[in-house]
Amino acid sequence: MELQRQLLTAEMLEPNSDELLTTVIDVRIDPLTGHSARILPERGLMPPNDFDLAAFARENQPRCPFCIDRIDNLTPRLPPTIHPAGRISRGEAVLFPNLHAYSSHSCVSVYSPRLHYFPLAAMTERLVADNLFTQVAYAKAVIAADPESRWASINANHMLPSGSSLFHPHLQGIADSQPTTLQRMLAEVPASRFDAYLKTEREAGERYLGDTGRVEWVVSFAPIAPAELRAFIRGVSSPVQVDEDLVAELAHGLTLALNGYAEMGFESFNLALYGAPPGTDGYPLNLRLACRSNLKPFYRSDSTFLERLHWEGAIDLPPESVAERIGDRFRT
């Protein structure tokens, strides 16, 4: 497989000068979906965090419905057809319905009701695994009760810049009879194309992070968001097929990645684990993880007209640079 890219050139005269300035824009095509992305020269569009998140957490914690002294009274319960206890728990993680549903079956799971402030450097494999486990258990319960809801995904809006309406860190699950746009597009990709893409990245080595067993991690060649990582899980097509060992393996990789984001100076991210119907032939469960702008007064959103309305990333963090900065975590 050839990874397609084209270099474009922009020219202009320097302010108050006749000197010609040249800028190169690297346009890349995603080998799976056909989306294009624009890799820009590094301009500092994603500055590292310098905001006092701990102080902000203390300020908004008294109103948080996910905290330990309010979660029981202020969050809804699952119907008995899904879970007779009304909530799914594992370790410190607690899952319950999303009061503002996005789909036929929509849930929220907090890493811990006691962790209102949970910086990425503090992420541990145990906390991530327990939260993932509740999401997998929910997806299994939903499809058992409602077999038509075959399209399940596990997602995250971490911190307010990622689209979260609540500060308290959590995951979100949705299950539906209808796929999202990217679920549908990825499920339509031939199995041989996934194999060819991963083979190409393994051989190139520039963006390939590693194989943790059943999960392969790469930095996205044509990212739709900053510092975007992708993972491919062999042998399963849906979260309902994920067993405990695979939950632990996914948690291991996610913890490496999120701790790496913290080291790079980022505290906000989005996550999507795109499930297809169970047993979809040749489809490897796909994961996408990406940074978002840091929270600060008058912060710049990293989602512009290009991302939202043209479906095209415009990013000044070259994927190869991200792989260089984060890769050692996966290789040790």
C-alpha cells in the first residue's frame, strides 16, 4: 500500500519587506476512510497546559453530580432489563444511564466518584481497566436485551475543551440499531485494507508504536485531530466480544498513551472505540484517541471550519514527531 500525500506551497511577501516567504502544507489521505488531512508547519497552535486545573476543580466540585456524596441521588438508574441493580460497578468505576441520551442506549461511567480531579499523569491501568470493563459489561447487557442495537462504541470527552459538559472525568457508551458515520465507513473497509495499512506502517516504522499482543498501535498518518493515535484489535469486531484479558491489554495501551499526552503537556482528549456488529467478518475493532486544546481563559479551540464542516484535520503536530515523543512508552 502506498500512503498518499501531496505537498502544496503557499507564497507571500514578508510584512514591510519584499522577501518571499514560502510555506509547505503536507496533504495526506487516510488509507482507510479516504479523509484528507493537512499537516502544517509547527506554529504552537497547541500550547502545553499552564492553567491551574486543580483550583478550577475545587471551584466546580460542589455542584458535580458525579462526586461521591451526590452520585447516588443525582444520577439515573439502568432499567431492570439491562441490569437489575440499576448500576454497573467494577473497582471504583460506576456506570449509569446518560441523563442526556445520544442513542437508544446511552451510558456514562466514572473512573471513580472520589476522583473529581484526575489529571492524565495520574491515569493507572487498574482505573482505566475497571472503567472499560463497566462499558463492555453494559454493551453485552444491551445487546442481550435488545439484539437490534448491534452498533456499540465506547467514547470519551475528557475535560471541557473536548466537548464534555462536566469536569468530572468519565467515559460514555452508546449502542444503537444505526451506526455513526465513521462506524459505517470503517465497517465498509475491506479486511485486506486494514492488513495492508498495518503492514505498511510496520515496515515504515516512522509512526508505528507497537504490538501489545492483540492490539497494534500507530500514530495516525492523516490525523483528524492533534496527536491522534489509532489502535486495531484483532479477532473482535464489537465491544461485546472483548474479554477480561483484552480489557487489561487495552487499558495498558491507553494508560501509556494518556500518560504520554500528559508528558507532552496536554490534559484534554477524545476517545472512540468503534464497534461494528458482532462477528463482522475481517473487521478489527478500531480505536481512535486524540488530544484537544488545553483549558484556559480565552483558549483557542482546535476544531475549526476545516475539522467540523470540511471533515479535514489541519494540524501543526506532525505525526512523525508525535511518534518520536510517545513511542518509547510502547517499546519498553
